[in-house]
Amino acid sequence: MSAAASARALAVCAALAVGGLAVAQEAQPPGAVPAPTDAPASETVPPTPFVESLPKDIAGVPGTWDLSRDGSTRRCVMTLSSESGEAGRRLSFPAGCRRALPVLNGVAGWLFTDGTLRFVDKNVRPVLPFTRRPDARSLVAQTESGEHYSLVPLQIVAMVPPASAVPPVPPPAPATPPAGTPASAPLAAETDLGGEAPPAGLYTLDRYRDQDVCRLELTPAPAPAPVRLLDGCRDSGLSVFDPVSWQFARGRLVLNARRGHTVNLIPTGDGRWRRDPEVGVTFVLRRIPAPSR
């Protein structure tokens, strides 16, 4: 092969090599890296299925309930028993409840029929026939005079999981949980309200006109962080609820009870958080400065 022919052959090979390199560069853009096999976990706390706390049958009713008259501060923490009485099943409450809620003067027992809970008189006639609210967190009843009463479960049989459903005790959590660890509190598929988490510290509970009835401390720790109920709490409802931890998820402050049920609160400004949905007597947590030592 002549020198000229060899030169032409080398030029063709070089052109083909350059073209192949260009095609390869077009197929994979500069700086591109292979997609990871496992996508990183999202830092957004995903919602978990809502755990309904209302009883579905008579076996789930017994326990402690909070009865209140809507639009007022009148309320009563009562116990519904599984024992039979002269008018359906027995119920009990402090003597002061009759003064706070005169409607209880005519209540002698309770029944659960056709999937609904009823407070009845001594002749087993309905006094407060309750129905479920759409939020599935409380019951509501209307009297003949037009008053509305809310009944909220605090600690009832329906909230206790069966023994077979209780998970084993998990190992101690690391000091800094990995990003994307799902929240443990049961939350409904609610709209993310956004906003900033409430600062840890001391909070007081306001009930309509009754201010500072109970104080609790939201401790600074990885979620769910411990809650400490301070001595001298004058609110029996919160004491029975027995909050043990708190967390911020989807724009809501979530209080977790020892039994596993929750109360969701949304911000109203000026360091205040109110219960959502707002049923029964007003439930507002208000941040207050820690006492000086």
C-alpha cells in the first residue's frame, strides 16, 4: 500500500473513532451517573392509616368518656360499666356532674343498639341518643330543647388492641433517627398544613373561660418526644387521656396517649394550638414561659 493510501485509511479510521465518541457522548450526557437502585427515603413524614377509637359493638363501650355541652364550659368525665343495671348498663359520674349538666338528672343507664349509643332514663327511654360525627372521633346528641352534647372516648375497651396485635418491644432507638423515619402516631390522610413545629417547653391548657387548668411540658427530643404532665392538674379529661409523647406532623401538633389514641391540634397564632376538629369543650394549649428558679 502506498504512503498516500495509508494516510487516507488512517484518516477514515480517525473520523470513525471521533464519530463513535460523539455518539457515545450524546447517549450519556456529561456528568450523568447511573440512577441509584433504591431511591432515598423522603424526609416528609408520611401519614399512617387513621385508627378509629369509637366502639363498633357493645363490648367496646365500657370505659371512661368525656361528656360536654357544646358552646359551654359544662363537662363531665364519666365511666360506662359493662354491668347490667335497672335501666340497661350502669354508668357513674361525680355528684358535681348533675349540677354542671342537669340533663344527667334524668339519666339512669346506657344502651348500645343498632350500632348507636344511648343514655336512657329509668324507664329505658332515650335521653341522649348519640350518633357518630363524620370525623369518627366523637359522638353527638341533640335534646328536645335543641341543646347539643358531645361524647368523646378517653380510655375505653375499643381503644385497647388485642393481645395478638401488640408488637414486641422494639430495641432502643438511636440518638439521632435516620431521615424519613415514619411517625408512630396514627394520623388520617389529612392535608399538610405546613408551618413550623411548636417549640418544646411549657404549655398550659385553657378550657373556654377556664384558664391554666393543667400544665404539661413538651420535651425537646427526637419525635415522638416525651410529654410530662405537671403536678396540680385540675383537668380530669387530660389526666385520664394521659399524654405520654408529642410530635409535629403535617402541620399539626399531635399528642399521643398511653393507650395509643391521639389528639390533633392546629396553630391559631400567638403560641396557641387548638384541638382539630373542635368538638366538645374548648381545648387550647398555650405556650407559657418556664418559671424562674
